[in-house]
Amino acid sequence: MSTDAEFADARHIPPIPPQPPRQPAPAGLPQPEGDPRTTVLRRVPAEPPAPATGAPAAHPVPPRPTVPPPAGPQPPPHPDRAPAAPAAPTPPPPAGRPATFRDTAAFHLANSQKLWSDSREPAAGRGPGAPAPRHPAAGPSAAPGSEPPRPAAERPPHLPWPSTTGPQPGVAPAYGAPGRPRSVRLPGPRLLAAAACLVLGIGLTGGAAAGSWLTDEADAAPPTAEAVFAKGRDVWHNTPVDRLFPRTVNGLGVGPGGADRTWTRIAVAPDGGCGRAYDPKLAAALARAGCTRLLRATYADATRSSVITVGAQITKADQPGMMALNTRFSTRSLGTRTDLLPLPYAAKGTPAEGFGRAQRASWTVRILTDVPVVVYAVSGFADGRTVTDPQPAEAAVRPGVTTAPAEAGLGHDAKGLADRIGTDFRKAAGSPTQTTEASS
């Protein structure tokens, strides 16, 4: 069987140091049976001498000398090596340790409870703050579990846990330090500016919403009659011409027998005075209301067989004056007299170029009472034929009428366009209702 010594290289084995000489123990101290720091085998007691049975007795083992050999220089065990330095004297064993002390696992297990109890728990009779004894009391250690438990009165009081201060209301404790209130950080200038911008934005948004709501409420509320009348006096220069005289007007069910009619604008007259727009007697009848502006436009039907001139006179009268004028026209039938006809607008280069006094076949005059406007319409044939017996539009649209203007639908053309242009002026002025006026 091989060992490590057989494979070891002798050149790499360090030399074994010589054993130091044994120092004599000081006088007056008991000689320990062994070094407590090392493991010492127990002494085997001598066997009692066997009784004599005829065999010669063995020589007894001489006792171990108790007197140490005299101190003095001793030759080194190996004369070829240099003498080693003298070792430090071995300290004496601590007083109070038992003679049977051994550095074994059983010894540490037996004394661990006492060592821990002496270092952590204060002794009985001392206060919680008194220091523990530096060295444990001498004496043999008790085995674990052999010491009886102390009474409750003799047990040392447990030290209380350190008190902590609770966080202040509204302040969260800092991380890692429970119970310690965290310092309140003041908001910085950026945070204050952001808050101010937020408040300002909310205020502006709320103000805009409130203003829009108030505006919508104001728009939803119907305007007063005085406001509508005052606004109607200025619609002629505040409203585009295409809104007052549309390029195309669709009349649904306004033709003869409920047929649809479509009229296309072919000419618009420059705005001006009322001197050349009426026959002399009609001009005299309207003179009481005054004339601020006269607007005119000429339309043709879809077949280009009839032409219609529509006009709107902006008066200077107030609302009672317009009511009085409407009453006069209705009670005296001024709108049905053939000597009170409006004149057509015959634009050159259009189908209405030959539309003159003799070609007037049907007409209507409307006195509006909610706005200061007089609306009229006059129709005729586009081929320029002469009409000897013109007929008012209200009479020409009646069922069963067989006159030339009625059968050609000229009465429907005059009435339909007058109604539409009157409605456009009312919308431009903001009138919410439809007023019924006397018509010819």
C-alpha cells in the first residue's frame, strides 16, 4: 500500500524544525496534567497487581518523577543543525479553571449557555444599564439543561424598544427612516409657473365656453320687432346680391297645377332711385313711404318663354308708416288697378331686351310690415308680344281662369318670385315670422 511519502520529492520537503527545550515550571504553581489548548489523552490507571500464582511478578512501572530535571544547557538533538531560538514561555493557565478542563466539543457545548448568558443578560441585582462582569465566576460549568430556570422576579427585565415618533399629519415618513418626518419641500418657480398657466388656461377655456354659451343663447332668443325693422333698412348694402337675388330660384309646386318652376337670373340693375321704376300713379301712391334705394333683377323661366322683373324698394318709413301703407293698399285695392303697374327692367343682350310697357302681362305689389321694404314683380312674354289685358297675379293663379297670362303661367311666375325675394329680405334682417301682406 503506497503512501504520500513514496511520491513526494525529497528536494521540496522543508526541514523539520527542532523541538524547543522544555522550560521548567515556576515554583509554587501546580503542574497541570496537560496543556489545555491541545487535546490530551486521559491517564490510564494502573492495573492492580495480579496475585502470585507461582509466576514471577512483573516489575512495577516506576512512577513518573515529579521533580523536573535540573535546568541547564542541553546538547541539541541534531548536532549538524544550528540551535533554534528559545521559545516564548508558556503562559500559566487562567486561575479558576477546573483541573479537568479540556478543549473539546462537549466542553464548549456544556459551557456555551453560561457564556452567552453572562455576556448578554445582566446579573441579578444589577440594573439594566450595569456592565456585565468581565470574567465569569470560577467553578465547574454546568451541563446544558441542568441549571434550573430563574424565578420571574429574579429574571432581568428586557430592555424596551426605542420609542419612535409618529409622522406628522400630512407628511409621509422618509424612506429608510420610519417615524422621522420628511422635510416639506417648497414648490419651485417652474411648478408655480405651470400651476399659473394651468389656472389661466382653465379660466380662458371656461370664459370662452361661457361666452359661446351666452352667444348661443342670445342667438337662440328671437330678436325684437324693432331690431328686425332697423336691420332691414340696411340689408341692401350689408348683404351680398346673390343672397337677396339668387342666381337660380327653385319653386316647388308653385306652377300651374302644382308644377315645379325654375327661374334663372339673367340681369341685375344697378341700385338707384325710384323715379323710373313705376307708373306715375303708383309712384305717387308709394311716395308717402319714401325711397332710400331700389334694387332690381330680371329672371327667365326654364323654357325661356317668359321673363320676370323683381324689384325691392327700401323705404324711409317707420314700422307704423309701413302698417298704414299696407292697409291703404289693401282697402283701396291699389294693387289690382291696371294704371298702377311697375315697370320692367329690360337688359340689352338678354331675352328680356324687348320687355317693355306693352309686354306686361301680370304683376303683384307687396308692402312688407316687419321690414321697410316694398317688393314687386311683373312678368311678360319673352318673344315681346303685346298684352292688351294684363291681369293681377292673385287673379291669374286661381283655378279655372282661362286668360292668356293665367294659361301661360305668368301669374305664377310673378307671385312665386315675389314671395321668394320677400323671404330673402326677411331672412337677411333676422325676422323669424312670415307676415301676410295685402297683394294685388
